[in-house]
Amino acid sequence: MVEGPGCKLKGEKIKAKLLKQTVKDVKGNAVDRSVRKKKKAEVAESSGAPLTENPFQRLVGHTLDDVLTLGKELFMFFGDSCLRVHFLMAGSFRVNNEQVDKDGGKNVPATSSLEIQFSKDTLTFYKTGAEIRPSSTCRQKHLTLKDLDICSPTFNPKRAVTEMMLDQERQLCDVLLDQEVLPGVGNIIKNEALFDSGLKPDSKIKELSEEHISRLVKMTRDFSMVFYRCRKNGTNLRQYMKVYHKGKCGECESKIVTTRMGEDNQRVTYFCPACQTDDIKKRGQLKLPSKNSLLGWVQSGKDNSGKDDWTCSKCTLLNAANQRNCSVCLAPRNNLTATPAQPKRKAPSETPSLAGSDSKRLKTQEGKVSQPQPKKTGSVLKSSSDSQQTDCSKIPTCSSHKVRCVMRQTFKENENKGRWFFTCAAVPATKRCNFFQWADEGFPHCTGHGKVCALRTVMKQGPNNGRRFFCCPLRKDSCQFFEWAPGYG
């Protein structure tokens, strides 16, 4: 998913490459859809309806004046017209068919969402939503919400706390994802910020104090900046995750609850019932690797000891003692507030001090943290209780590395879509062998239709949360077949 940090980086790259260039031509799926709408309008014109022009043609002949981002939205200004782009779940872009953004993904579809031919370069968007809006409307929206943007250098934590506390009946998991409250927060940031704050995702605003909300805003901002730096430097964000797509808590090793909750009941929420209790005092007594210390390691220079670090009063970023200006908003230190020294961090040549399983990571050169040992994906989860031990006996090991494979699901649009398979789990990905084996060849068949069963996971909270089971693959007219799936994690 492209969250606020990813969108911010994309905007910076596009602005650096294409600012002040003039549009020569536009094409792509978004333009084609507008053409089809125009044809429908021409048919409707006979009945007196006005003819609708193709809005993307307004960009031709105009110069790119400015590029702004707001949360997950990208605004490109061309005079009175603005191209608004949303990167959806897996959006990306390329310039002259070259990947400029490290977070852009390697595989792109055959057709583009939108292709803009500039005077010197060609900008192509993939898997995105694009539309033309008035520039005045977009600038007004950016001006109104920019200090709530979780990645903005002018982020205002006090206003964010006020906005979050307005609707007392909403749950935290819903408020955090509301793009009118905290633009840029996505599911990864939501889950990790709630964990770092020690707050339950289904707690309502009215059940919490202003201190709770202030802590949550701080942790949300800090993890977002870690997210931003990882995406910018091309490093692995998973080393800083404690609950998202995890089977065990990265701090206390308790079983992570994976469930669906909230207003739309569609977004998956991960939380640790042992660490997230809404008890700030208890949370403060734990060995919490606060995102301050992690952020300091990501942001700071090589010889930062952690002594006399200071926090920017504008954007809440923790900066190293030897920095004169904030790393994000560039505000001078003399206008900022000093904070107590943070826990001492090791030199970059060593592994950063992380709690839980992260402390076991291998040392690498130049201060970079190596990948963790082969990890379980969201497809392989532990059973729900201590009495129900995980049985992975049906998961093979690859012949090259002798490590247990991971089970994944195909999502490509072909005859195998939805099928499960085993593949090598070696880390990094470049060292993986070509091991492949269909997993569903060993699945049972449902009694009602005789079809290969679907493998699903219990998402409801309770003793069986996370357990795998077999059921009928048909969504409609499904039979009542049910069977637990021991051996598949």
C-alpha cells in the first residue's frame, strides 16, 4: 500500500524531474475513459444535454508550475487546472520508462493509467486514480489540511490531538485512518503507532484521556518519519515493525491478534493483547524501543551518542545533538525545545538496540541492519492458544537451503488465481532458489460440490483467532463444509 510517506517521496521525485516542463500530449486509461464519457455526452446532446470535453486535454500546452502532496494525494498544478493523482494500493510511476522511485515496484502492467508527454521527459502512472480538478480547490484543500498531514514539515501535533478528540464515539482504528483527520496514515502506520502507544485499536475516544491521544499522535508521527526514511533510503521497513503481518509480538512474543474491526470492517488490524492495554504507566515500564530512539538512529549522523537530543516543536521530530537544523522541516535549533537525553544508541557499525526478536538481528557493514531470518507471511499464522501448538508438518523445506518454505497465494488474473503454493523463504530474495510446489494439491474437497477447498483464517477475536481452516470455495451457494487445517500454520 502507498501511504503518506510513499506519496511524499513520489511527489519530491516528480517535482525534481519535471517542474517547469510543458505538456505536449496525454494518453492512457484515464484519458480513454474520459473519451468514452464524451461520446456518451454527444449522444445525450441530441436531448439538449451540454457536451462534455475531455478534461485531460486542458493540460496540453500548459507548464507544470508546482507539485504538492497531501496525505495519499498528489497534486500537479498546470495553471488553472490541477491533476490530482491517488496511488491506491499499489500505484507507481516511471519517467522515460525508468524507475525513479525506490518504492515504485519492479513489475508494472502493460497499460498505463495515465501517460504525460512533457517537452523533455515522459511521465507514466500505473495502477493509480487520476482526475482533473480546479487548481484553486486543490490549493485550498492543501492549505486547510497541510498541518495535519502526518509527513508535513509543518505538522501541528496540538491540532491533530484536537481533531482526533472531536468525535468521542469513534474507535481509534477508524480515527487514525480518517484522511480528514490525519492525512497520510495507512494501515501499516495505524497498527504500529497503536502498538507503540500501548492502546487498543477498538478503544473509543471517549474512553481515553488527552494524554493517551497525545502519545498516539506522537508515535504516529514518529513511525511515519521512520517509514519515510526507510522508503527514501531503500531500507527494509519490516525491521521496525512489531505487529503488522506478524505472528508473534516483536516485544513480548505473545500471539498477535489478527482481526477485522472498524466502521467498514474491511481493514485488517493487528495488535498484541498483552502490550496494548490502554495503560500508559504499564507501557512506560516495558522495554519499549520507542520510535524516538529508532528515528534517531535512522535520521542521525554516524557518531551520535544520543546525549542532549532535541525535539522539533514544529514537526515533533527527534534530532541528534550535533544537528543545528531539524532534519525534516529545517527549522533552526535555537527556536526549538531541548528534551531529555534518549536511550544511548550503538554506533552504526553495530546492530541498533531493538527489543524482542529485533535484538537478534545480524550485524552488517555501514550500519545497515540485515534482513531477519525467514519470516512467516500473513498466509502462515500460529494457532490460537498454548494448548493448540502450531503444526507445520505439511510445509516442505526447499532442497537448496533446507529451510521451511513460505506459503503464498496467486493473485494474477489467470486460471490459477487464488491457488496456494510453496516457495523458498531464503533471505534476501536474491538468494532464493527456484523451489515451487502447489500447496492446494493436498487440500481436501468440499462434500457439496467436490471442489478443492479454500484455505481461510479465523479473523474473529477469541480463542481460535489466527487458526486456519478449510471451507467451500464458492462464495455463493456454498455448502457447509468445514475442517480445521493443521499442518498449514
